[in-house]
Amino acid sequence: MEKILVVVDMQNDFIDGTLGTQEAVSIVPNVIDKIKAYQKENNPIYFTKDTHTQDYLQTQEGKNLPVAHCIKGTKGWELQLQIGALAEKIQKGASHPIIFEKGIFGGEELAKTLREVINKPNQTEIELVGLCTDICVLSNAILLKTYIPEAVIQVDAACCAGVTPKTHNNALEAMKMCQIQIKNESEEVF
């Protein structure tokens, strides 16, 4: 079975910046371990970056979430230091982009790219980790399930954090209803 990892929005603003939480800080070591495990087995890894411009507060998202964040070129927009270093190392050997900037919750370009590079969807597992479970992880998982319906889509709950623990759990339940497998800390799929 081919395995692919998607690391969603592990950026400073979501970890310890303007929208950071203790839960987000606590998953960083788990995400780093997950990336290293995929690297060790030479499995593909893709990253997304929430990307906004200076006019963010005038956008539809900005009107609903009036907290400027992940403004391109700022420290908050950058991937967390260790994760960014891993992404740069992976990018050097890649034949196509592995970091996808997205201006909204889900990365349609990522979903299209994976649909093109996957040879046998019914023999592929795509695992998602990152932030925020209840917004961007959920959106990307649903997009991937829509674009590549025969692939097994999984989310590792121990490598994700939501805006709140309650909305994290609500998102996991919603994804299960959409046939996305949820893995817990013991790596069991339930």
C-alpha cells in the first residue's frame, strides 16, 4: 500500500502565535515524529500553508474571523522551525512542489496534484496531521476524499489540534461520518 502524509498548516500563528493554543503546541513533537517516520520509509510528504495578504480583514474569512494571521512573509506565516527545516530538506529532492500555499481552508491544488500522482487510488493511504482539526484539516480531508474517493483517507488525532478540544472532537466525529478513518494515540483506527 502506498502511503502519503499531508501536514496541514503547522505554522507559527496557529501554534504559538496569534491563533495558537496549548493543544497546538503539544502536538508539535508528535507531528515531527510522524514526518520523520514517513521520511525513514521514503514515503511522500506534502505540506500546506495558510496564506493571506495584507487585505485579509476585508476578505470574507477576515470578516468572520477578524484576527490577522498567516500574512505571507511574516514570521507567523512560516512553518514551525523544525517542521520548516524538514520541509526544506524534503523539497530539495522533490520533482514537484510539496508545499502548497492556500488562501482558504482547503487546498484544491494539493488535491488535484495528489489525484494526478497517485497511480492506484485503491491501494493508497493518505494520512493528514496538523492544524486546525476543525477547520483546515477537516476541509482538506473532505477535499481529498472528494478528489480521490477510492484512497483511504486517515487523520491521526494525536497529531492534530482544534480551535478548542470540543471542536477538535466534533471535527473528528464529522470526518468519521464522511468515511475518513481516525487514528488515536495508539495508532488504532476506530
